[in-house]
Amino acid sequence: MTNRVTYAPQDFQKMCKQAERDHEAKKLTVLMERVKRQIAEREDPSLKATVGTETETGFLKLPSRSVPFER
């Protein structure tokens, strides 16, 4: 038999809450970058043609909240 690491329920809950905070922080970072890009495009419309296509594919689409917990 293999030894499995078992976490106390409160430790597991803390880990879940931390993972959720990390996920929300990533979503906030992506949103801030998108807003910065949109502001830059408004100020200088010529940036839209050159930068827009590169940054659109540069961002990862984040999964919904429940995806990691569906397994």
C-alpha cells in the first residue's frame, strides 16, 4: 500500500480558499491588462491595428470557478 497524505478538513478548506483567491487574482490581472490596452487604443487608434491581434491571442481564457473541483 502507498502512504497517502490526508489533510485535516480545515486545512483542505484553507487550501480551497487560497486557490480561489489565486484564481480571482489572475482574473483581476487579466482584466486590468485588458483595460490598460483599451485605454491605450483609445488614446492612439493606430495601436489597435498593430497590438490588438498580438495581445488577443496572448491572454489565456481562464476556466470557470467550478472546473478544478469537478474531478
